[in-house]
Amino acid sequence: MNLLNKFVVATLPAVPRPIVRYFANRYIAGEEVVDAFHVVNRLNAKGMTATLDVLGEDIHEREEALGARDNIIEVLKSISQERIESNVSIKLTQLGLKLDKNFCLDNARMIVSTAHALENFVRIDMEDSTCTEDTLRIYGRLGKEFDNVGIVLQAYLRRTEEDAKALIRDGFKNFRLCKGIYVEPEAIAYKKKDEINGNFIRVLKLMLQNKTYVGIATHDDALIDAASRMIAEMHLERSQYEFQMLLGVRSELRAEVLRAGHRLRVYVPFGKHWYQYSLRRFKENPQVAAYVFKALFDRHHSKLNTHPGKNHKGDGNG
Ligand code: FDA
């Protein structure tokens, strides 16, 4: 990230929320489940599946965790009723990981068990490194009880290759592999792009060679090319893996991936707690500074519609 982008991202917390929201709209489907289903329907119509994320993380009260759990369960039921092609992604800190690990496990178990009854699937997102060990432990428990749950591993963590080996050895077979988005110390995380990409490719190879199912979650051309070559060399069926991308990021690339014959799932976040997620997305957007300055200094910027839910490009094109 260049200095200007870093500066803009660092100053975003001082920017009024409606303005941040304006820029966040491309990454978020909306605040209500109906907004999210609208987006998923459009993705499905274009041959893509989705994973729905009811936004929220790092809650402080047990009631919030129970509320989040119940919301996610309702979403699973609605997915089934509306027959849309989507699973769900969950964050354990939203379910009380930092309050009480057993309480969090129970909440997650209720979600996975509901998904199981509805023949759906739950992906456990990976959060910052203070959560890695506990997240893996909870996944270890749930993954032994249910076959419809998977975990995320982050290629930037130095430990990830060993984690992948251990999980594979223990019989776990469903992964999402991404680079990782949280700011981590160099002692535990690769910092250089070529090191992160090198580890991504190494771990992906390990996963695919061991016939696990991998959600290859990236918008990086180099990684998509490397993964495509690996898939061809290993003669994998398209049912053995999928590519995954985030709503609002490089939508033009989705069409290419589909045209090449791969399956593609889009991560569709929605809900009222959009702020933290959006800041992480801004951090990665190479053009964030250009967008922000353009909008702020544009003669017509008074026309910006800052009403939540309007202006969003999170419609499957964004
Ligand atoms: P990279 O960051 O190099 O981006 C490649 C290109 O994509 C950029 O050059 C740019 O063109 C474009 N791009 C990327 N981000 C953009 C943005 N926000 N706005 C505009 N353009 C952008 N992380 C994590 O720690 N835990 C998790 O559980 C998940 N889950 C997850 C699910 C899915 C489906 C995806 C795709 C990603 C995640 N991530 C995640 C995030 C992931 O770790 C990573 O931060 C982003 O995917 C960006 O990394 P890329 O591999 O795309 O490469």
C-alpha cells in the first residue's frame, strides 16, 4: 500500500460515517437480509454461488452473541425457503469467542447443526492471530461432529503450512485459503508479497494434492494463474475446488474465472455492523485514496447520496 493510501486509511476513522458508508457500499450488500438475497439472486443468475456473512465481530455481551447466532440461523432457514445458492460464513468473535470459548462453541455448534439439518454448509472465517489457536480448536471439535463445516487458513501466517499439514493428517478436508487481512507482527507473519504468494501456492498444492476441497479465495491474477495451472496438472474435476471472491472486488475477473470453466463463490456481507469490515476492504483497495479525494473535492460531491443502501454497486457487478 502506498503512503497516500496509508494516510487516507489512517484518517478514515475521523471521517463522518455517512461518507465512509458511501464508499463502503460497493463491498456490502445492504443492511437487511432482503438486500443480501437480492444480490445473491443476481449472482446465482450469472452462474455464481455465494456465502453470506451477517456482519459483526468482537461482541462484548453474551446477548449480542446469542442475537448473532439466532440471526445466522434465520438466514440459513431463509436460504432454504428461498432456494438460493448460498452457504454462510461466520466469525467466532461474533459468537462470543473472547467472552467464553465453550459458550462460543455451543453457539457455533447450533449454527452448524441447523445448517446440517438444512443440507447447507458453514465456513468459519479466520480472524486475527489472537484467535487462530482457539478458532482451530473449535473447528477441530465441530469438524469431528459434522461434515458440513470448513475453516479458513491465511497464507501470510508462518504457521499455516504446519496447521494445514496437521489438519489434513487429522482428516479435515474443507478449507478456504486466503492471504489474510489483519495486521500481524513480522515474527509470525510473512510481510512481503512474494513470500505470502509463495506460501499460498505451497499450501494450496498441499491441500489439493491431499484431495481436500479448497475455496481458493483471491483476486490476485498471479495466484489465480498458478492455481489454474495446478488444477490442470492434477486433472482435478471442477467439483473438487472453487474460486472465491469478495463482493465489490474485481468483478470483471469473475467472468474470466467462470469462462475458464471454474466454479466461483462470492462472499456477500450484509447487516448493520458494516464499519470494521469496510475499513479492512479500504485498506486493500489500491485506489482508495484516489476515490476518496475525487469524491471529496469533486465539484458535484454534494450530489453524493449517502443514504445507506443507495448507490451500492454490490449487486453482482460491483
Ligand atoms: P491482493 O490484496 O494482492 O489483491 C489483488 C488485487 O485485487 C489488487 O491488486 C486489487 O486490484 C484487487 N483488490 C483486492 N482487494 C481490493 C479491495 N478491497 N478493493 C478493490 N480492489 C481490491 N481474510 C482473512 O484474514 N480471513 C478470512 O476469513 C477471509 N475470508 C475471505 C473470503 C473470501 C471469499 C475472500 C476473497 C477473501 C477473504 N479474506 C479473508 C481476505 C483475504 O485475506 C485478502 O485480504 C483479500 O482477498 C485480498 O487479497 P488478494 O488475494 O485478493 O490479493
